[in-house]
Amino acid sequence: MAKITAAEVNKLRKSTGAGMMDCKNALVEAEGDFDKAIEILRKKGQKVAAKRADRDSSEGAVIAKVNDDKTQGVIISLNCETDFVAKNDNFVALAKQFATIALNCDSKEDFLNADFGGMTVAEKLIEQTGVIGEKLEIQAFEKVSGPFVGSYIHAGNKIATLTVLSANVEGAEVVAKDVAMQAAAMNPIALDEGGIDASIIEKEIEIAKDQLRQEGKPEAMLDKIAQGKIKRFFKDNTLVNQLFIKDSKQTVAQYVKTIGDVTVTDFRRVALS
């Protein structure tokens, strides 16, 4: 039997995040072969992942990351089973590492196949499933790009948002973050009216008409009144038309204009379901 030193156990622990005894046992089984020990731990993760495949992974950490020149941003959601794990510092640190890698990927598929210290992100998820003992998965991958990208992560890493401005001007960083906070708090369904599916608008018009009929309004007036209600729906549910939460005397679009001829061109919002 190969003699396993504390230094070797500690090295494997730092590399994988697995517990001391798991690392020692893996090294013993691998007869001191470091790479083989990693493979043993990974197989353990595969077994745990298979057993927990049908578990609900509705907890986790949602992380937004923007590149250094503020032209690209990404949101990833690293999901787990319990809030206890989601709040663990090592789990959050792993989610942030994943977000940094995701910045250089164009899709969720690219991201899962990206390198993470000699293994793919997908393989790292399996490895950490064995370490943590819970189902882990990437549920969300959202990426944006533009002249200026801002971000916001709500306390507790439950919601993250990205916003894109049409120009990189003085004050863009503050405004982009404010608008990202708006999107986090008010949960708009679209950027503007043009981003709302026609079927949703039709459904809202029918709901409005039904309410008006119940109130006894004449049938001839329903279309006109319903259109007024739809305008209110747009104001409440589209980002640029919402009243700005820090100053309800202006809309988000009007607030953005305070730094120049600038508009919000895109946004993303991811929340734990």
C-alpha cells in the first residue's frame, strides 16, 4: 500500500474541494496516483448525480459578470437543492468562477464544454455534485453586448440583471446600474411595447373588456377604454416606460436621457424560480 502524506491529501482537497477523508480514501484507492484519485472522486460525483437527477434544484446563486471594457455581460444561474448550500461561500465562489468563464462563451452549450482547470465545466459540475452531495446544474445562461453594459446582483444572489446602453458616455456606469436595479425590482416583461408578443396584448385586451362588461360599461365603449388600459399595461410592464423607482416623476427612458442622447437597447433578468 502506498504511503499517503498529509501534503498529498491537502493538494487533492485544494484541487477538488472534496473533504479530507474523501481525498485520503481516493488516494489510497488510487495507490497515490493523483490523477487517478481525481478520476475516482469524479466517478463518485457521477454516481451521486445519477441518484439525484430527479431532485428539484430551485435554490442556488445567480451571478452577473461584465468584462473590463463594459461591452459584454453574462448571467449564469448555478442551481442546487437547498438554501444552506446556496449560501455557502465556496458555492458562491464557484458560481463566480463559472461566470468569469461564461463571459468568453457564446452559448450555454459552449460554456458547459469550456475548460475548467483541465476538465470541462460540465465535468466540474459532476465533480462538485459528489463533493457537495446535491444536484448541481446550470439553469440559466444569458449574454448581452453593446456600447455599454451594466449589471446588478440583488442581495443573496437570488436575482441578477444586465442592461445595455446605446452609448458609453459620462455617467453611463451609474445609469446602467440604476436601470439594472429597476429591472431587478420591477420585473418588466419586455424592454418596450415592441418586445411584447401580440398574443399577450390580445389576451390583456380581452381581460380588460371582460372587466369592463362586469362593470356595466356599454359594448360600444369597450374598445376605446380597453386601449387605455393597454397603455397602462405597457407603462407598468415595459422597462423604458416604467416610472423610475428613484424618481417617480420621470420614466426610465427619461432618466436615461439625463446623461445625453442615450437609450436602453437591451436587458436581461434572471431570478431563482
